Amino acid sequence: MPTALVTGASGYVASELVHQLLAAGWAVRGTVRAVDARTDHLVALASALPGSLELVPADLLADGAFDGPVKGCDYVFHVA
């Protein structure tokens, strides 16, 4: 299955996108401000759906913050 990067994964619209991608069996890498209690809903989705999820902290304002997260991804959904 493809790998997708979803920026701003903990947001409302991005969370639904993550849900749909995981349900389709995709590997999802989601960027978030921090992996904390605000991302618990994404972890719960990943454990209930067939796809896989990796959460990566990233700062939209930092140069090069997405260089690492985008590597190896087939698709990028810039929702942040």
C-alpha cells in the first residue's frame, strides 16, 4: 500500500483524512506540533484500523522541518 504524509494530522479535517487513509490500509505519516494527549484520537484510530500510523513532530515555521517526514512518501496531503 502507498505511504502518505498528512501535515497537521491532529486537526479536524486532517484527522478525517487520516481515518480514511488508515481504513483503506495505507501507511500514514502525520506531522503534529507535539505527540501528546491531543494526538490520542489518532493513536486510537491506528489501533482500530488496518493501516499504520507514524506521528512526527514538525514546526511549520522552521526551515527544513518537513525534509525528513516527506522522505519515502508516495503522496503528500498538506492540510496544516
